[in-house]
Amino acid sequence: MTRVKRVLALAFLLALFSNAGSASPSFDNLDTGAFETLEEYQGDGKWLVVMIWASDCEICKREAGSYQQFHERHKANDARIVGITLDGSTRRDEARAFVAQHGLGFANLIGEPEVVMAYYQIVTGSPWIGTPSFLVFGPGGELMAKQEGAVPVGLIEDFIAANTQIQ
């Protein structure tokens, strides 16, 4: 896809999101099949860590277990995690196999690659680089941090702890 086509697609998606009254597109929940937005997981006094992954991402495969452990430690108290795979409808089976193989008990949403990448760019104002990518939203729903590439869970926990004391 040429740069011009990418820019036009991004502009179209931005208009689509804003016309829907939401900063977040709807993604399909891999477990329930229901369409959800990330806003449904934000702003209720808990931190939200969004892990954007792909079933063929080697780093995602290595880190998935530690994010499941993060989920278990924090889900009842201060934070939740939601995965978004950019595997798209053509790789739904691979995405479900990834979730099952890694025993991921947190919500995992699936989106078309272009939509997931555009969402990341719109929310962060930064270009899409690749998977894994992380977004950390504060308890009020505001974007507090973003990171492309591997992120040890301990760094996210330290970030949450440091910023919880400030708020």
C-alpha cells in the first residue's frame, strides 16, 4: 500500500471513529463474538493495559504468559489487561489457538490489521511500528504511556505503582 493510500485510509478511519462518537473502533471479542470498544474497559478506577499482538509474533509468544500472570495478580484490584490481535478475520483460528495455547484468561479482541494500526496511530499520535505494542490507560481512561516492543511486566507494574501514588 502506498503512503498516499495509507494516509487516506487513516483519514477515513479517523472520520469513521469520530462519527460513531467513539475514539475506539469496535473489535470482535474472540470468546463471545460480541463487538466491543476499549472504552468499555476504561475509566472505572482501574488501570487498563492494552497488549496489541499477533499470533505469529515471536516476542508476543514469549511474553504472553507473563501478561496472564499480571492479569491474575491485578484483576481483582487495580488493573486489567485486554489483548487486541491484528490477525484479522482471515486468521481468527490462529488467534484463538494462540489464546488457548498461552492460557490467556483476559479479554482478547480481534481487529483487521489496518483498523488496529490506525487506532494505535490515532490514540498515540505516533506511527505504527509493530507487535507487540502496549498502551497504558490510567484509572480515568486517559492514555498514560505507550511502548512498542517487548515490555517486562515488572516495568508496567512499577509505572502503575509510581503513578498511582501521584494521583
